[in-house]
Amino acid sequence: MSTALKMEVGTEEIIEAVKRMKKQEREDFIEDLLASTSPEYLLSIKEARAEYKAGKVKSHKDVFGE
């Protein structure tokens, strides 16, 4: 038998908690948040990974000539 606890968490509390995260932890959290709320974002990641795997990439030098 599982027990659930429901509690209200305000926007400011979430923002403050995210600000206290280490940089990598914060970046991972934001990516996970985007992924969980945006099917378009997930699709763009899937497409980008497929293009990378197929070799459809250009180097920084190719794009910017530097």
C-alpha cells in the first residue's frame, strides 16, 4: 500500500531551489523539464541525434570560417 502526500509549492520556491543547484544539475533539470513538457523539444532532440549519427554535421570552422 502506497501513501501519497500532496503539497503546494509556489513558483518563487521552485525558482529559488533551481538557483541553489550546481550549474550542471541546473542544466540537467531544465532540460528534463523541457523534455517533460514539450513533445516538440523531444522530437527536435531525436531528429538532431539522427542527423548526427548519419554524419549530417558541420564543424564550427565550416560554418563560421574561423
